[in-house]
Amino acid sequence: MKYGLVLIFCIWGLSLDVSAQNTSGKLTLEQSVAIALENNLDLKRAELNLLNAESNLLESQGQRLPSFNMGASSGYRWGRSINPVTNAFETRRIGNINISGSSSVPLFAGGQISNSIKQAEINTKTSRLNVEASRNDISLNTINLFINVAFAREQLNIANSQLQTSKDQLERTSSLVEAGSIPISDQLDLQAQLATNELEVINAENSLRIARLNLSQSLQLPFTDDFGIIIPEVEVDGLEIDGRGVEHIYSVASGYLPQIEAAELGVDAAELGVRIAKGAFTPSLNLSANVFSNYVDQTNFGATDPVLSQFENNLSQSANVQLSIPVFTNFRNRAGVQRARVQKRLSEIQETETKNLLRQEIETAYTSAYAAKQSYRSSLMRVEALQEAFRMARQRFEVGALNAVDFQVAQNNLFNAQADLVTAKYEYVFRVKVLDFYLGNPLSL
């Protein structure tokens, strides 16, 4: 499965119409990923590198074909020179027109041409895999930034809810203070709490703006106040990581992720590089052919032989077989083999490093997902308990059985627990989606 397509078309299974972008000015997750892939400069660079690799492949394949060149020249000679027609020395101006054609084809080159073509084919495939890997990295990064915006929006909603609760309580408390039912200190405490909640709303708005800015810049879009996203309903029901151990996930991921295949192909290409370098020690055999003719102006401002007749009479052909045996090349060939072997070893190290990095990423993702799951469950139970505690505290506060300070403590505890729950929720969802990504599953809610 090519998971770049999965990320583009199946991310979270969103079914929102694309026209929503035009009517609301906000982006869905699918649209955000599509824009990121369209505008990302690193991806464009990878695609250009692929074009270069394809050009190199075309050039390598052309080495098997005969080359053919044609040429022509014209000029005059003065003074004592040999007349090309009579082969006699003459002292006069002689005009000439020369035409030639040559062709050459390699018969044997120690396997260098065949190995170069195979190497170019592998390099082209590797470049194509690098493009795919780049698309996947961009997609995952966009998902992360999108979730950050959604998370910041939820935090702002919680802050606004807390602010509204404080306003309602302050309004009720002010009425009770005017009636002389409670001391004015309770009103002052709530006014301080209201100011704190207003600051928390401002901080949440700033965090949301920064998250929106980061997403906008990642998409290479100008940032405006209207820039926003359409947040899908994020549910945690059915999200599980049990039964999907690190070894199983790594086995699946290493079988289809493009960076792994690209690293393996890099070793194959380096092995062909060694063969190409060794081929320089073997003799090479080439076949060449040449055709030449010319026209000479034999008189000074007088009549001349017909041009076509001279070209026909002066026509000459030649064919040659050239054998080249490398006896001593100033250690150039030996150094080439050594460099090729070093490059192969570097490619093997790169392959090991890529696989180790993937395993480490999966281990981190799995551990983070497991921790996020535990954190979410604990946060959920905490919020449920604090909601009940806050409900009881509000009832007691409204009848005067609880002072403002204790009420604020209950309110702040619930607010902090709700904020932690939102953090745990989005962290858990994203971590599970990352594991789905490594397993090659469609990323759907």
C-alpha cells in the first residue's frame, strides 16, 4: 500500500465537502494536507531530483547506442600550401569546403555500461521513493499542526466557559453583597478570579493564534485573521493499542515504508558502483566509422570544377576497431574501486541507521500512545469526580454555606482538570493515529 495516497485521501475519513473551504474560509484536514503537498518546497526539490535521476537513466541507456556526428567547414588559404586536389605545392589562394560524418559504438566495456544502466534504474527508483517519503513526512507534520490548532481551540472554549461561570457567580454574589447577605470580601475574591479568568482567555487566544500561524506557515499560505480550520469530532471510543506490539508494528512498517526500501536500494546501487569501478581494469573494444569529402576552389577567380562532382570524386570512408587495454593508469582505477567500496559500506551503514531510526520512532510512538492512554483515562475519571465536587460546591456557595475562596478552589480544580483532559485526549488520538500510520491502515475516525 502506498501510504502517501492513504494520507491524502483517507486521513481521518473526513467526508466534508471541499466547497466548505470557499463558503467558510476554513480548511478541513484533507484540504490542509493537499495544500501542504502542493506548496512545500522540499517536496518540489525532491521531485526535481527525480527528474535528474530519470535524465541520468536516459543518458546511461543511450551509451549502448551508436553515436553519430556530422560536421562541415569552409575557408581559404594563402601563400605556399598543398593543393588538396593535385597534392602539389602552390602559392595562391585556395578555397575549400569540407564535410564529414563519424559514428562510434562500444562493443565491450567490461560491463560498465550495463552496470551503469542498472545503477541508474535503481537511483531513479530511489528518488521516486524519496519523493513518496517526503510526501509522508509533510502529511504527518500537517496532521500534527492541525491537531495543535484543534487542541488550542478546545483550550480556548474551556477558558471561555470558565470565564462565563465566574461572571455568573460574580453577578449573583454582587446581588447578595448589596442585600447584606454576604461580606464584600467574597465579591472582591470573585472579581480577582474574574480577572484571572480573563487573562487565561487572552493566553488561550494567543496560543490559538500561534497554532494557526504555525499551520498557515507550514502550508505556505499568507496568515490572516480569517485563517482557520474545520475541526472534526474527535472520538476516542474504539481507539486501542493493545495487541499491537513494537515488533509487529516494526515488521509491518519496514515492509512498505519507502525510506526503508530506498535505503536497501542504496546498498544495491553501491554494489553496482563497485562493479563499474572494477570494469575499468578490463580492456574495452570500440567500432568506429568515418566519411569525408571536400570541395576545393583550384583557381583564382576562374572557373571551378562542379561542386557535386568534386564531392563525389573526393569521397573517402574508413572503419576502425579500437582495442584499449589499461596497463597503468596512475592508480586512478584502483582508487576508484576503493572509493566505490567505501561508498558501499556507507550505504550499508545508512541502511542500518534508517532501520534503527524507524524502530526507535515506533518504540517512542508506542510508548507515547500507551502513556497517553493511561493519562486520558486518569484525566477522564478526575474530571468526572471534580465536576460532581464543583456542582456540590456551587450549591453550597449559592446558599452561603461555602465561602468564595473555597468555591474558587473547586472551580480552578475543575478548570485545570478539563484542560488536562483535552491535552490527554488529543495526545491519545494523535499517538494512536501515528501507530495506524506505521501499520499502513487507513487513518479514519
